[in-house]
Amino acid sequence: LQSAWDFGQTVGKSTFHADAKQTLIPRALPSMIGETSAQVDIHLEGDVNLPNGTKLTMSVEGAGLDSTPVAMVQNGAQTYLLKNGEKTPISNNPASLASPTGDYLSYLAAAENVQPCAVDNAPLAGTSACYTYNINGQKFAQYVRAKIKAELDANPALLPPGVTANPKVSPELMKMSGQGKVWLNADNLPVRMSVNLVMPEINPAYDAKVKMVINYAFDTVAVEQAK
């Protein structure tokens, strides 16, 4: 699985489409009595070009959100809305729980207890291997911090004046746990991944759960060049 992750990073170019369900669950607090869970359904289609980030189209349904598809660019901690060729920074990205960095393979960087699984009933043609794994929140939080720091080091203009590139480890991601399943093709690249995450205390009032299914197609020229 580590080699699949490494090769995917080396290839760098892919497209994907993903469906995610994010559920906010009221915590057991006196102030939250009477509050109910809120679910957001997200559909994403994206082009990945590492290390430049992800350009994606996203539509969101639920919690009173506008379901009109919007185009965005996500690179590390920075998310921009695309309109008429102009990038506008946004701070409230509905997909941020599903992928804090925009790299939807990044959960493989925190995989542990990896186990093979049968491919007899694989969901996609061309599947040659399948693995289940647990997601270590502490490892994932450290990975996200390192990725954001590398981006800030490479692009100092993203930092406010007088601020150094030393992002903190996210305490919310540190508490996260989850399970994943990934199907690989003959090139040892992911063709589909499913992820179930539990995120306690995502904010003072709510816990969160995230379920995702992501389908990938890697650029064939980039694959051949990376071999």
C-alpha cells in the first residue's frame, strides 16, 4: 500500500469524482439539548496536478446550502473560488472535513493495520488488488501539517507580514479515527477508495462523521513516464 501511495504521488496527474456525506452530530452538552444532526451531501469532480494542487467542481446539498456547482482550486490549506478566471480566497470550504489538503489519496499516508481483501466482486473492471486499513489520526494530522508547511515555505507570499511558516498540528485531526478500503489496478494505482471517518469535537458543539467514495483515473502518459 505504501508503494501505491508513493507511485500515485510520483505520477501526480489524475482525475477523480467523489461522493461524500458529512454529518454533524450535537455533542452531549446542556446547551445542545434539542439540537439535531445535520447532514451535507457533497459531489466533487476534480483534476489533480501535483504539486500544484486540485482544481475541482463541487456541488453541495443539505443544511440550507446552495446546490449550484461551483469551481474551486484547493492547494494545501488554501482554497480559492474560481470565477471568470479570477481566484478569490474562501475560508468556509464545505469539503474541508472530507479532504483538508485537497489530496484525496492523502489518507493512505496515515494507513496502518493494512490487510488484503478479495477482488472477486471488485466494483470496477481492471482491479488487481484490494486492501483494507485503519486511519491513524495523529499520523494524518502530522502529514497535513508537513504538507501545509512545505506549501508555505515554497510560497511565502501566502503568509501575513511578520508571520513565520510554522503551522500547528490540528487537534481536531489528531482525534480523528477511521477505516478505509482501496482497490488497485495492474499499475499498482488506486482506482477506487472508500473512507469512513469519525471526528470527535470538530468544534465545541459538534462531533462529525464523514463517508466518502472516490473513483480515480490516472493520466496514462504520466504513468508511463513515472515507471
